[in-house]
Amino acid sequence: MLLTSFKYRSQNWILDGLTFGESNLIVGKNSSGKSKALEALSSVISIISQRSQIDAQSNLETEISLMDSNDNQIIYSFGLCDKEVSSEKLLFNGQIIINRSDSEAVMDGERVYPPRDMLLIHVRRDLQKYPIIEELINWSEEAVIRSFIHNENPNHDELYEIIARFTPEMKNHLVKMANQVGFPISQIDTLDNLANRIIDITLPYTTELKLVLIREEGVESMLFLRDLSSGMYRTILLLILIEQLINLDHPALIAIDDLGEGLDYSRATQVGRLLFDICREKKIQIVATSNEEFMMNIVDISNWNILVRKGDHVKSITSNLCPEYFEEFKFSGLDNFDFFTSDFLSRISSNLLGNHE
């Protein structure tokens, strides 16, 4: 499943819409809404996956569009108000599967009566009759939305569970990726697995200590993952999440806010290139936000969403919206970053978006 577009409206914030391909970069001036856009996407995905419940803070209207591996189009939208579902619609290649309003709900042409505080996709799951709903929910469950600044999600126990499921080959590949971005580690494993291998018996107490350890090249003692420097921790965490997605049997999504935050220019460039290259090779859809020059020069401007904001209203400028400006820039000889800092962006804002700043 490939996310192709996302719209969102809350009481005090409107995102007109983002469009996505396989590799994507969201850019914009400070306070233009980059992080808020990913937070909104994360909240919607969490509701679809049922990681989050509908509550009083969930008043919103949203629409996501996806394309499956057979080029079928799925459009799913819903609205929430005062802990209840105010609207819900699911289309598959233009055919209406779910059509719900305040007053009635129809599913596949049949009147249904779901609880007002639950989405129909959760109430009427049926593997044979509605496989598209299962695809939608499975996609949401496996999507990874990650802030590069905040480290609390996933927490250390969750990271332990991920590494504990890795095969030796996956751990070796993780080490290789870390080496490629300049972190000279030679081993990563859980404490219980290391202890059991050393003495060849199972020690019950080690299973209670959900710890991940790393060995650096040339250093005899191992380090706990949680004791790494913040920059190294963030990078290793991203590589762990990427390795997890690589080994799914179908494409997935990873979205990263402020990619490169806290890293020096050289390391950030290496991390950015590696992540985008691996995602492209392994068919993992990647969405990143950044105002860093290195990121803008890594990702082609045809894959950018440039956010501009006026008050509570955020619009996205893309190459599809105004191809003539992007085509003109392509032959200017300038770096991608110059598109963001030159008069190209101000001209587009002035001519097409009514001087949104």
C-alpha cells in the first residue's frame, strides 16, 4: 500500500492536502506546519490502527488516499466530533463501500447501525467480504511515524522486543548499516541472548532485564543502547526501524520528522542518503521533514511538499501544482536548496497562493 494523499482539518488547523510518491520530503519555513502535518498523519493512522481511541481531543475531519500493489485506489475519510463518528466513507476504485453520516450508515448498500463512538471499519471486519478493510488496517498497524527529536517512542522495552525478534542475519545487516554511516559497531544484541550464548544455559533473571547492548570496534566492554550519545542513539533507532520494515513481506511506510536533527553535517548526510537509498531499493515509502540543506539536495524537488501557511491554513506547493516553475528551476543550474531560498518560492506563493507566507 502506497499513501498517495492526505488531508486534515481540526478546529483550529487546516491542511489542504499533501501528495506523496515513494520518496518524499516536506519542507517549509519555521512554523509552516511540517511537524504538525506528521503529527496529524500519526494521529489518524493511530485511530485507524486502534492504537488510539476516539476521545474529546479527536475532533477532526480527514481523508487519506492509498494505492495497493495492483494499482487499486482506496480513499478513506472520516470525521469525529465530541467522541462520536460524524462521518465515514470508504471508496474502492470509486465504488462506495461505506457511506456514513450523522443520521445513517450504509455499508455495501445495506443499512447498518454501528455504535456512534466506533468506526465502521472496526465494527464490520470480515476477511473474505471486506479484504480491503484488512489491508487498510494492516497498513496502519505497520506504518512508522517517528520524530527524530523525541526518543520515548518506541521505548526501551519495545526496542528490546524488536531486537529480540531479529535473526542473526538481520542483526548483522543492522551492524553493516551503522558502519556505513560512520558508527563503528561490531555487535548488537539483547542481554539475555548474549548471556545465554556465553554460558550455554538459560538464566531466568536475564529475561527480566529487557536491555539491548552494543559493542563498538576496538572497545572490549559493551554499552547499553540507552547509554549512547543522543545522535548515535537516534541513528541506531532509525536503522532498527528500517531493518524491521525491510523484512515485512509487503511495502510499508516510515515517516520521520526533523531527520538529521542533532547530527553533524557529514553524519546527517550519510544517514539521509542511506535511508532514502534503502527505502527506494526495498520499496519502503519514506516521508521526511527537514529544512536542512543536505536533505534538500538529496531528495529531488519533484518529490517535495513545500508548505506555506497563512493563519491556521496550510497549503502545499508541489511540482504537479505548478510544473512550469519546477521545470524552469531544473535548468537554472542551482542546487535544490536554492529553490527554497531563491525567489522561485516567493513567486509561486505570490502568483498561485495569494501571497501566503
